[in-house]
Amino acid sequence: MEKHLKDTKSTLEAAITEPKNQTEIDFSTTASPWWNQIAGTFADNSAYDESIRLGREYRGSLRGSGVLGEE
């Protein structure tokens, strides 16, 4: 029973520290900032262009409606 508890404790400790290690980013090995790495990802993408247009249209519809705290 004691061995089982020690094994369970070790498993839980490993499970707790593993996600912590996955979220740490080593910036010293990154050649350039993330925004430079993804720049141009949506170039010539009509779906992206349409989503930008619809977002602008939606935000424009909120102006003066009081939803944004403006009158």
C-alpha cells in the first residue's frame, strides 16, 4: 500500500510540473518575435479579408447604438 501511495504521489507531482514546463518559453532560442514569424500568414486569403470586412461592419453598427457606452 505504501509503495502504491509513493507511486501515486510521484505520478501526481510529475503531472503538476509537466504543464508548468510546457508553458515556459525560452526566448533566447527564438530568432525573431512571434509577430514577425506569423506576418503574411493570411496574405491573399479571401476568407480572412471577408472576416476583417465583417468585423468592421459589425463594429460600425455599434457606433451610436449605446452598446459601446457612447450616446
